[in-house]
Amino acid sequence: MGKKQLQNLNSTNFISSIFLLLYFSIGFVPNWEAVDRIAPQWLVMSGINFLSLLYFIFYRDSIGKSLTMTLKSPLSITYIGFIFWAVGSIIYAINPTEVLVNLSRQINVLLMYIAMTVLLFSIKNRTRFISWIISLILAVETYAVLNQALEMINTSGSIISGDLKGITANRNITAFSLAIKIPFVLFLIHLAKRNSYKLGLGFILCLAFVCLSMIESRASFVAILLIILAYTILYIFIYLHVNKKINQLFKIAYVILPLIIAIFINQTYLSSKGTDAISRAATISVSTNDGSVNQRLRYYEDVLTQMISKPFLGVGLGNWKLKSIDYDSKDIIGYVVPYHAHSDFIQLGAELGIIGFILYLGIFIYAIYHVYYLIRYTNIEYNEKVFLFLLLTALGVYSIDANLNFPIARPQVLVVWALIMGLITLYYQKHKNQISFIRKNSILNTIFLVISLLIVIPGIYLSNQIYKSLKGQMFLLQDFNSNQFNIPLTQIDNFVPEIPNITVTTIPINSVKARYYLNAKKYDKALSLVNSGTKANPFLYYSEILKSQIYREMGRLDSAKVYAKKAFFGLPNNALHASTYINLVNLTRDKKALEDAFETLTFKDDINNWKNYLIIASGLYPPGDKKLIDRAKKAVKLFPLNPEFQSLYRQIAVGVAEVNIASEYSTKGLEFFNEQDFINAAIQFEKALEVNPLDYTHFENAATANYMTGNVEKALNQINVVINDLNPLNGKCEYIKALIFIRMGDPIGACPLLATSRDSGFGQAEATFNQYCR
């Protein structure tokens, strides 16, 4: 920049540029010891919004008209209406505290959008400035991903795509943070006259595609396809309606060639390191056989069901993470809850009702309409129309993310979204100002600045409280997950602030604190905390299971069982809930409760639940109960390789006493067998199988003893019972039958049996097979 240009750079342009750079830096804020980096990022956003408002107040004359134009835009009015509607949800929300937490974030994004729009009015050559800054940020983010991938290769020789996070918290955020910036690079390529610029920008684009191929986020592959289609349509349109030179079509190669090179690098080098983009892209489908697709469809169905059942009010802003547990209770494992619906639009519909949904959707509809209007009906400069079209493409990338993930909760991507919305608003309002002059409205500006300042100051406090909480939750959740109590009881009450009242995993914080008082046997304090925990999240039932544990330690088994029952039927796929309730049923000898729990206990065919049920039921039902025998037989079929179920089946069918008596006969039989008294051995083994006809070992032993005495017909009948009815799939029974056939003079008939025995892993069959069958 020359001396003359420096002299022309006014303070407003410079300060606006600095503020925009501060907003763009939000994505680089690390976690600062918090369990999730979004907490410090929201705090930083609050601080920058506060500084922006102060700047607007002190320079209200110079930015007055820009602020008025921004506030009067249809997009801004719709956005503000959405915020006001969200405020009302505190009245009916399941957890009003969560409304405050999420409301502070939504207001922050609104203020960031308004601030960015006003600041952009002051920026000279804004399209180039913004595009260069975004492209440089993309280069930095790309470097972070590539550096991480190189470290993986140097350490283990392979790349784990799920761990490629770059500067963000997970790979999906990283993927869309890269993808949404690509249209800005393409705009610079469109503007560039020098081949060196095009080459450098194409290199950044190629590396971004390489990173996306390694991250393997399928949703981002859809976004790349959108970008390519949009860029192709753009230049086809330019060729047909603006400049009919054939070289316009060749410019499509600016996006195609970097993609082809990236795919080539992925297939020739990276696929051997564990990241195969082509194979990953081939799994994109809408089939319900795909686990990820099936899960999302289930979430969408739950959200739409909620919208239909409560079309006007919903469950409260930020409260879907709680209500979703109720819908998905039978599929939740442990305490891993759905948390997000993986579609910001319909999730807001479930939280704020149809009006909230329409208002939020209206923000996007206005943005699309404004771009269409500006391109179709105005005479703004040609390159600015190209810029607007690529902004719309970037908004399309965000919309894909918003319909498959949850960018509304991630400042990293929201900064770029606010920038896109701000640029669209700026262009539309500037054009509107040319048609009908918009005057500065000092009263409107003053009201906005005063109200915003009154909101943003407590908002900073709230963001700081949330940040402190997420720092403390790092240790609370470590203790919770490892079942330890490392935080001293004297510190636990004030270890985290009161807001929020649930952890990032939706566990009530007061219930987490109650663990420590339960461990210290301070039951009254623990119960008090647990009761408030139930109000914070009534669907997770961790508070109820903790209350059950408290009452059990107090010796109040009936009360313990009542709360364990609530927890079990509320979240039945939780191993802690199931084991706690079933053990209390056993302690109270409640056969009816056991029967009532059976279907819920076994609907997922969990091996531990089946085992616990059969163990407890075998002690509550008399031997030979037909219904219990049928259930035990079903369990044996479900888990054929688990010998415990065979044992339980025998105990249920013949009784523990009979099993023990048969075992005594079998022991005596083995003693005779070892003394080579095969006749008495056979007698004892036959007594054992008469008492317990379900244990295949008794038949095998009897058949072996009779074989040794030469009573092969009897031996054959006994071993056939094992093969036909009780086959343990261990190969031994086939081996014994083969030996019987050989003694009967039929070695050819023995060969298939020996082959089966050998293939089943019975070691002695190999030598016999080689002797008679080769």
C-alpha cells in the first residue's frame, strides 16, 4: 500500500477492519481448560460485541445511518422477532435456566450479525478485503489439519479421520469450516488477473480439498458437490448471457482441477494411510440400512412428532436436548443422549413451535430473496453480482450443515454465517437506499444501543459463568465417569456456578454433587440436591437412580425400589438402571415386579439383562416352570456360545438339587472310568443323565463308557441324543460317534463325522481322520 493510500485510510475504515478481524479470530480461541471450547468462544464473542457497542456509541454520528439501515432491513427485523419469540419460551420451558444459557448465545449471534453489517458499511473494497481474510484463515485451518495428519502418519503410520479436528472440536465442524470458506477463494480466483495469484489460490483450494478427503465427512462431500455445481452454473450463465467467449467455460477448471488433484493424492497416497474418500463417498445414501442415516431419521421423526403435538409453544429454547431423551429412551445407551436433532431448523420448531420455526426459516428466505433480487433486478456492478452468487453458495453450504448437523451451537461456523448475512443485508439496504433515501433514525439507534448494552453486560457475566462451569465440569465428569471422588467435599458446593444447572451431557449438576454427599453418608444433603436435579432434567433419571442408592444405604428397600423402577422404565437401556432395579427386585423377592420388567429388560437382547433375569427368576420359580423353561431355552438360542446359559437352563428345567445329585453320580462315574471299571462307570453316568437329562456331558460320558465295554448300540443311542438334541458344537460328540462307527466296521461313515469334529476344533479328530479317511 502506497503513501497516498495510507493517507486516504480513515480511522473508521481501520477500526472496522480491526473489529472484523477480532470476530474472525473467535474460531481460533482454544478450550482454555474447559470441557468444550465453545464456552470460551462464546465469552470472547460477548466481549467483542460489548466493545463494538461501545465503539458505535462513541462514533454514533459516523455509523448512525449504517446502523439505521441495518436495523430496518427485513432480515434484521425477522431475526429480532425470532429472538423476542425465543425470550417468551422461558415461561413454558422444561428447564428455564437452559433457555437463559441458549438465549444469551442467540443474542450474541444477533449482535455479531448487526455489528458486522454496520462495520462492513465502513470497509473500502470490502469484497476483496473479506475474501482475502477468509482465504488466509482457510489456509491456516488447512495447515492445522495437514499438520495433524502428518503427526499421525509419523506416529502410527496411518490417519484416523475421526480425530482430524484441526483447530476445532470435531471433524464435522472442521469440514464445514473449510467448505464454507471455499466460495470466497473462488471469488478471488474470478477476480485475479495474474496467473501467480490464480496458482496460489488454486493451491489453497487443492489443499482444502485434500483435507476434506482425509476428514471424510460425508455431509461435507455433499457441500463440495453443491459448490462445484454452483460454480459450473455461474460460468455457464456468464458464457450464455454476459461474455460468449469460450474461455469463460474453461474457468470451471479452477474448481475441477484442484478437486481432481486432491482425489488423485487421496487415492495414490492417503488411501493406504486409512483415508479413502472415494469409498467413503460411495457410502452416501438415504437407506435406513445405514446406521448414521437411520439414527438421523429417527431424530427427525421425534422432532416432527413433537412439533405436531405442540405446534405453537414447543419445549423451550435449548430444551430439545432434554425432551429428546424421552423420545429416544429405548435406544439410549448409558447416558449418551441425542442432544441435537441434527437439523437446526426443525429442532427450533420443536423448541419454539411453528412461529419460531417460521421466523428462523424466514431469515434464510429473506437472504435468498435479497440475493435473487439484487442479481435479477438491479444494476450493481458485475463482479459484485458474482460475489453475491458465491455468498449464496456459501449460505447453501451452511444450510446443508444446518440440516445434517448443528452449526447453530458452534461459534466457529456462525462467525462466517453472520458475515454472509451481514454482506447480503448491506448490499440490499444500500440498493434500497438508492431507490428511497433512508435517513438516520437517532431514536431507533439510541433505543437499540441502550437495550443492547443493557443486555450484553449481563450476557458477558452469564457467558463467564458458563465458561467457569465448563472448566469445573472437566473434573466433575472425570470423577463421574471413573466413579471417583477426587474433589473435596468442602469444595463441592461452590465448585461450579449455579448456571447452567446441567452438564454438557445433560446430567443435572446438583445430582453430580449429590454423589459426593452419598459417598460421605450425608443422606439428607444428598437427597436435597437430587430433588433439584430431577427438576433440571426429568428425563435422564440419573437423579432417581441416585435416590434409589441413597434409600438402599438407609435400609429403606421399598423406597429404593420405587425410584429404581422409575429409572429403569424411564431409561431401560441403561445397564446401571437395569442392574439396580433387578437386584432390588431380588432383595424384596418381588415375583410380580420381575415379570412386569421382563419384556423391557430383554427387548434389546442384552446378555447381562438376560443373565440377571434368569439367575433371579431361577430362585423365585420352582424347577420345571414351563414359562421360565421356554425363556431359558430362548436365551440358550440367543447366546449359544455362552456356557452359563446352558447351566442356567439346566437349573431351571431340573432344579439345582437335581443338578448337584447328577454331578455327584458323574463324579463317581469318572472315578470308575479312571480305574478302567467301564461297566460301573456307565451305570453311574446313566444315573446322572436320568436325573439331569439336559447336561450333554452325562450322555457323552455314558456313551464313551459303553463304547469301552463293547455295548456300541447303547453308546450310539446315547451319543445321538447329544448330536440331535444337545449338541454343544465342540466336536467331541461327533468324534465319539465316529469311533463307534469305526468299531462297528463302518470307517467310511465315520469320515464325515471326523471332518466335522476336526473343523469344530476338537484336536484328537485330526489324527483319526488322517488314519481312516486319507
